[in-house]
Amino acid sequence: VQLQASGGGLVQTGGSLRLSCAASGSIDGINTMGWYRQAPGKQRELVATISRGGRTTYADSVKGRFTISRHNAENTVSLQMNNLKPEDTAVYYCNVQRIIGVITTTWGQGTQVTVSS
């Protein structure tokens, strides 16, 4: 499976951005889709995930501000980010889990989100 992410950019504190990620290629067995982020000097961390059935999980730091959604027929996952803060600045990575007998994980190329104060 290949992942193409888009939607990053520069925004002021309090602004909004929407990230999108499209899966293509070997898309059979796609289960959980999600977003992770990595800030400079820090480890990659979970932002939000969504199961094929729509069950969501969020990092405490983004609850109430970010919303993850997916379109199963189009194999896309999106992240609506509102009320952005400087601490949200990071490279955001799309992540897809496939279950095809074994569990495999694929990462997208990353998209930069910068929030200015």
C-alpha cells in the first residue's frame, strides 16, 4: 500500500488545518488508520486513530481540538485540526494498518505543520 498525505502548512495560533491521506495499491485488509507526529528532538507520538468501524482514539493533548475521520470506500483518512497551538508544530505522518493474515503497518511520507505564536 502507498500513502499520499497532504494539507500541511504554516498557520497562526488558533488557526485550523486539515490533513488528508489517501491509500492506494494493495488496499485489501486495511483496518486502523491514523495520524502520528514527530516534533524536533522528540519521539514520534500518536495523535489520533480510527478503526474501520469508526472507533476513534485521541492523544489527550488534542482532544476537543482535532477530529479524525475516514472514508472507507475511498480509502482516505483526514485530520481536522482546530485551535492549533505552537506545541502542535511537528511533522505529521499518516499510518495504515492492514490485516492480511499478518498485521502490517505502512507510513506516509510526512507533512509539516507549523504553528506560529
